[in-house]
Amino acid sequence: MFAVIKTGGRQYRVVPDDVLEIGKIAGDVGTIVQLGEVLLVGGDSPLLGAPTVAGATVAAEVLQHKRGPKVISFKKRRRKNSRRKRGYRDEITVLRITEILTNDNKPTIGPRPKREKPPVAAPVDGDDEAPRVAKKKAPAKKAGAKKTAAKPRAKPDAKKAAAKKTAAKGKSDKK
């Protein structure tokens, strides 16, 4: 059985256990929402709405609310060095379709339980310490490049050698 629903100005063909990204709708994460604008219910005996099917709804579980990809419009005028950049992000709700209902029925399937992480095994030695995390090794150095020994630095107390003055350019003493 499938249905065609309308939400947010768009139409979607859905079957149970489908995951959809639609425009943001009201509802907390983990709750069941009902989408009432059902245009068509297909199956053995299809029902076509004019404009919607009377008494038909689609039940869906809200998985998450998120922001969509950034959409940017960019405008540049030639030879005037004038630019304009505007962007926005859509608010998106991710749904999982649980069931398609007809004849004003109520949803019978509730939200799925959340998966829990498996517990971490206790240490065998009897130590009550947290498990140690392996340290990352430094990347290996290249064998071809050898470093020369560093020259020792001069002591800070040592006086610097006087700089030699160069002879003034220009006229020389020769005659």
C-alpha cells in the first residue's frame, strides 16, 4: 500500500518505513505526527481524492530537526566591481512513515525505541581503572634526509667581534 501526500507545497509518494526530509513541521523528536493531506491511497483498490481522500491520514515518527544545505545566490555586474551574495538554509524535519490510515483510524504503531550502546566489558584483572587508550605513534621520518650536527651557540657574555669598516667609495688617494 502506498499514498501520495502533500506537505510544504510539495507532493511525496510514501510507503511504510520510508524516510523523508520535508519542510519543518511541528512535533518533538520521537513523537508520532499525522499528515492529513492525502491525495491518493494506492493498493488493491486505489482511492483518489478530490482534492484529498476523506478520512485518510499518514502517521509518521519525527526522527530529527535539522538545517539543510546552504543555498547561495551570487550576482556580479560587469565592469563595475559590484557584487552581492545572499544565502539561506532551509529548516528540515526528517520523518519515518509508520503507517497509512484510512476510515479515520488512529495510529496503532508507536515510536521505535532508541538503540542503546552495549555496555563496555569490565577489566579482567580486577583493576577498577578506566581502559587505557592506545597512544598514536609519531609519523616515521624519511630515511634519505640526514641532519647535520647543530653548531654550538656563542655564549651571551662573549663580546661580538668588531665589524670591519669598508673604505669609502669614490675618490682614491692615487695620483
